[in-house]
Amino acid sequence: MAYENLIVEREENIGMITLNRPPANPINLAVLNELDAALTELEKDKAIKALIITGAGEKGFSAGFDIKTGGTPEGEKAMSRGQEVFSRIEKYPKPVIAAMNGFALGGGCELSMACHFRIMVDAEKVVVGQPEIDLGIIPGWGGTQRLPRLVGKTKALEMLLLGTRIRATEALNIGLVTKVSKPEELMKDAKELAKALAKKAPIATQIILDAVARGLETTIDEGLKIELAGSQRVGKTKDAMEGMIAFIQKREPVYTGE
């Protein structure tokens, strides 16, 4: 598929999606539709084991919703579409890493939070936050739900109600991001994490991602049932046997996704 708003690439077993609307990489309905298509393309590609989502340029990961479409039928469709696509990322069967190369505000922050891991550059003008309150609106792509789950209710309410924007070090300290990188090392760090994740057993990885995503939406008792079903399923795979044999033989396992 030809993409007008994204750059979709493959590097060995890593899929890379770049929001290509610099400098701010705003997200509109077209971007969301292309992002959904890219996710489908890379999910079907069995060679791809992990994904990286980043932004073009050095200024912004994404400034979020394209306010130029606000109040239009396209903008209205983008609101529900954004929730749908971001929820798909959160429940994606392969690990997804947000490489936050610049500011991530509003929908950009929400996109990063939908990813399983977030690596953020430590630079003076690079901030992350949900400043919608300053425009008299609220986050619409999961910010009120994912932020409290990541950083806790009190800190989330501070950021949501005051529109607080925070730098990388604080984002790391409160658990909003996984790692902080120097600007020149961001993609190297993201690719290293992606490669480490790609070495793990694909079926076990998928089951863990599914168990965590569904488990957080229910009670612990129901979550344990999800975990048990996943454990029983993965125990029957060839990869599980390979993992145990490799451990006994003191070698690196070679997983095939079977």
C-alpha cells in the first residue's frame, strides 16, 4: 500500500511506522486510516516481531489532533476513529514501542500511551502532556483512561486538570515512559529494545500482551482465568519445548512461532 501521511519500513524483523507530517505531525482522519492499514500490513507479516512508531523531523513526535479539522464532519469521524485505532495498538499482538523524538501533546501523548513501551528524548523543548483543558476541551483518544492507569489517579488529575507538560526525566520517574534517551541515540535505543523483544517466543509474547490488556479491564479473579487459559495454550507449543531444551543445553533458544 502507498502511504501519503506515513513512512512504513522494515528493518530485519522490526516494522517501523513514521508519522510523516513534520514538523508537528498532527493526526487527522487520513493519518488514522493509514495507521490502521499499516498495523494490518505489519500484523500479517510473520517476519515482523515488533513495531516502532515515531515522528518525522526533530521537533515533534506528534502534536495530536489536527485542529484544522475541528468542527468538521472529518474531525467528528476522527474522534471515534482515534479511539478505535489506539485501542487496537494497545491490544496489538506484537510489542509496539513509541520512539518519542519530540514533544508528544494531546493526541500525541495518547498515541504514545497506547503503545506498550515509550522511549522519550531528553531535550530542553521536548515535553509530554494532555493540555486539552487549556482549550476548554478534554482528551478524546484515551487520555482520561490510560494516563491514570500508567501514573496513578492523583498525578493524572494534576496533568489533566492543569494541562501540565512534563520533561523526560519526570515522565520516567512517574512511570509514563520506559526509558529516556539522548536525541542522537533514540532510534538506536528503540531498535535495541525491539530486537530484544523480537527474540522472545512469539506466541508467549502475544499471550502475555493479551492477558495484560484484558486482565486490566476486569477483576483479578477473571484475569487469573485469562492467565490460566493462556498458560495452557502456550504450554502445548513447540516454542515452549524449545525454550526448556535450550535452557537444559545452556544455549540460546530458536523460536519459530509454533
